[in-house]
Amino acid sequence: MLDVASLGAGAVVALLILSTVFAFLLKWQKTKYQTQLQQPDKSKSNLSLSPDDLKKMFNWTQEMYLWHNKMDEDGVPVWYVSRAHLRALQEIQKTLAALQMISEAQIRLLEKIDDRLADQRRVYLEDRMSDINVEKIESRIKSVSK
């Protein structure tokens, strides 16, 4: 503890004044805090809402809950689509469009090949039929001439 005898008169007076001031400030702070707890200041409070305002707030809260509680078939909230997920879906869409164009080009190419094969088949059959007819005719001629 402090040895008051070793301090001068000015220091003792200063200590007494400081202890009195601090005691006053502590008491003042406690009473101010207790008063605020007992009687809150209505001018600073935003809780002066009418029952209609409270009903509106409740309805808005319910509506937001319903929005945020909706899930898609995968269990992901409908309102939540991350940018990475959105970018991935866009890339998939571009890839599918490119695949569709490639598939259509392949279909056109296969149709051309099929048309050419059909033409070659027709020419081959016509040649074969003409060969068969000539052979038949020659064999009949030979058989009749004998």
C-alpha cells in the first residue's frame, strides 16, 4: 500500500480528489445504466410498431422463408445458383450446341454417301441385268440354232 507519510501534502490532496472524482463517476455510471434498464428511452427505440406493421413483418418473414425453403429435384435451394455452377451449365450448353452441329453435318454426309451407294447399286444391278439378259438371249439362240 501507499505510505502516506512519504508523500507530500499536494500529492495527498491530489489522491483524495482523484478518488472522490472516480467514486462519483462510478456511481453516476451505475445509476445511468440502471435507469436505462428500468425505463428505456422511447424516442430512441424503434419498437413502436403497430399490430398491422407486425403482421406485415410476419408475412414478409414467412414469404422469405418459403422462398428460401424451396428445393429443386436435386435438393439444392432454388434461389441459390453459384456462379461456378452457372458457368458450368453455360459451357455444357455451348458444347451440346457444337455437338448438335457436328451431328447434323455427319447426318448430311452419311445421306450423301447413302445416295452415292444407292446410285452405284442401281448401276451395278442394271449392268448385271443386262449381262444376264444377254447371256440368256445368247443361250436361247444357241439352243434354237442346234
